[in-house]
Amino acid sequence: MLSKKETIIMREIYKRTTNNNGMCLVRPVDLMASIPYNVEINLEDLSPILQGLAYDEYFELVETEKKGDYYFCITLLKKGFAFQRAEEMRIRNRKNSILSKVLLTLLGVVLASALR
């Protein structure tokens, strides 16, 4: 299971790579600009997070320098392509869990009032 920061970065990488046959070339500054302001990710934290995701086989990561700029060359792997589906399933399971807890609570209230 991915941490909150990893999930946010993976969402952005997924957006950038799916339009490009699973590949993208992105500068760290551009990647940081697309992250929401309420998430605290420093530029120094970005590289270790990306390396962790690459280690978990979400994508291949190559760090390059081109014309004086630093770039990440990212190629999605099988687990990276399945990221969106896994996120949708996680959200669906969470909604179902909340719904079942609410229904059990309501059932308990109805039974308690019926036994009085």
C-alpha cells in the first residue's frame, strides 16, 4: 500500500504517462508544480519517493541531464498501468465499508428501540 505522498506523485505520473504510451520525460520542478499545495513534499523528498516507487516496480526511472536541466525519464511497468484500477477499487471498498458500518449502526438503533 502506498503512502499519501507516493499516491499523489503516482497519480501525477500516471496522468503524464498514459497519454504518451506509458512514457514521459519530466523535470522535477514541473512535477512539484502539479502537486496540491496542501501536501508537503520538498524537492529533496521527490527523488527518494520516485526511487521507492521504481523499486516497487510501478515504473522504470532514469535520471538524466539534458541541456543543463535535470530530468526524470519514466516508463510505466505492469503495476504502474494497473494503478488507476487499484485506486478505484480502494475507494470503492472504503465506501462499502463506511456504508456497512452505517447500516449496522442503524440496525442496532432499530433493534434497541424495538426491545424497549
